[in-house]
Amino acid sequence: MSHTETLSRTPLYALHVELGAKMVPFAGYEMPVQYPLGILKEHQHTRAAAGLFDVSHMGQVKLIGAEAAAALETLVPIDVIDLPVGLQRYALFTNDDGGILDDLMVANFGGGVLYVVVNAACKAQDIAHLKSKIGHRCEVVELTDRALLALQGPAAATVLARHAPAVAELTFMHCTRVELAGVECYVSRSGYTGEDGYEISVPADHAEALARLLLAEPEVQAIGLGARDSLRLEAGLCLYGHDIDTSTTPIEGSLLWAISKARRPGGERAGGYPGAAVVARHIAEGVQRKRVGLLVKDKVPVREGAELVDADGHTIGKVTSGGFGPTLGAPLAMGYVASAHAALGTPLFAMVRGKPVAVEVAKTPFVPQRYYRS
């Protein structure tokens, strides 16, 4: 972003500054990359207790109308029509080539309304996409008056239940409306860290009050984007624009699990979304390359963009995310490799400043996920 472009600020900007955050440009916003605690300790605190993240830069959208679910199904490869009230699903917008336009969350809070959360960097194009493709079938409303907080970690449920006991009854990917800080919020038991936790949509003018309420709890610390990235990487979760994008299909991205069985070939509502024929072919015939996890066998961090080579020095892929995993206690990465090299345990090399660093194809998540399922 050039210095002439103005950055947006979330409703919690002043609070971040008050807390001593280091603010950086991210997806058009001034966002906290870390607080005085530091990225390493913020990461560890989230794994041990509870971290509060400001994710208000994300796009929040409501789809309203009797045809909203059927309309949205024409754009994503998941089962939206039969999405029960009180449940949320991970989804992908695809293009005509099967490439991924964005990844998103779709929740059914009841009352004929679907609630959608999209990535910050993609929200303008996503909302335009929704309006142009299905705006004639349902109302597409961007919620510009709401903030989004994520409370993540093993103590998250204990903390939030002090203020809204009903949230303790939710299981992973379930959602409800509750009152927090004196105002109605949309809460889902989900997140981007691999830990148990919640994402909370709150009216913007109550966001700071809610954040202060949660930060006053002894288990909670403010956490920045730096730790958010290392947490999601250990959890093996994709970052849009890096690990998945318009050049990757769901099957290349190892995201077959994100295609509902009803929408797969042979399913009751197979296809019917952009690029469905390409994705069906990839399911049936396989793909030339796949996203894999990579354990680094040295102490050298392997970063995004590093070439991956085989024992003979032939380039067979590229790293898309990489860094140090504080919980794992070692460097780790994700990237794409030719399918012949995608088997678990395959030894490869990442080229770092012209030198080969030994890596091994590994199962993700790198750190066990601790979502609350029952």
C-alpha cells in the first residue's frame, strides 16, 4: 500500500494504542501486530489460557430472504439449504476454473437470515460478487456497523460463560445470539487458532466496552496478528492469498473435506457451483500438485516463497506459509508440491538464501486441535 492511501481503523483502534500495540498496515487497516507482551508470549498465552483478538477488519454480511440458502448454494460447494439453525459451516467461493476466490464462514441464526464472514482483503469483491450473482434472489446487506472479536484458548469458555452462561452449551461450529456487555451479539464456537474459543459479532459502538470487559478477566490477554499467524500455521489452517487463491482448486488445496457430500459427484445436489466440473474431475482423477505440511529438520526458518526441491535439485514446489512454531518448538511451513512428492515422510529441501534446508512432508495440524465437540 502506498503512503498516499489512507488506512481504515477498527472500532478498537484507540484501545490498541492505549494497550501499547505496535500497529501495522494489514488488508487496508491499521492493525495490532503485537502488544508489549510480544508475539512468542502472546502465542503461548493463547495456548495456555485465553487470548482476545480484534478481527473487525473482516467483512460481515447478512443474506436475507426465503431463497437466501438456495441462492448461496450456487456460489459455494457446501450444503447451505440443509444447514440447521444454530450451525455454521466453512465455505469457499469458487470461480469458473475451480479456483478459490475466498474462504468464508456461513452461519444460520434462524429467521430466514444467513450470516456470512469473509476475509478483509477480499470483502469488497466478495460483496460485489454476492450482489451481482444472487442479489436478485435475496437481500445482500454488508454489516458496516458491527465489530468482530475472537476469544481463543482453553479458558475461553470459562471466561465467556461468566457473562453469558448459554455459550458453554455450544459445541464446535455451533452459534447463537446472546447478550454481552448489555447488547445482543452473534456468537459462534469457532476460531482460527486450533484452540477452543468463540468469535463474537458485536455492534461497533459496544465493541470497546465488550473488549474491556473480557480483558479485565484474569485469564485474558490482548493478542495481535503476529501470534494469530503462528497459531493458525501450527493448526494447519490456510491463509487466503497465500495458501489458497484463484490459482488453486479445493482439491489441490487439500480441502476436499470442505466440499459437502451432497455437493460432490453422486450427491443429491452435486455440482451447481462455479467450476464444479473442474473440481469433480480433480476428485476423480487426482491433481498434479497438493498442499502439504512441512516439518523443517534444521533450526532455519523457511519462509513463504522458498522453492522446494527434490534430492536431485529439481524444483517440485514452493512454500506458501512458514515460520517458527512456538508450541511445536521448531520451524514449520506449508506449501505446494508435485503430487508424486506429497506422501507423508517424503524428504525434500527448501532453498533458503541459496542453500538447501532439509524438510519433510508432514501431517497437519502440527499441534493437535482442541475444538470442543461434546
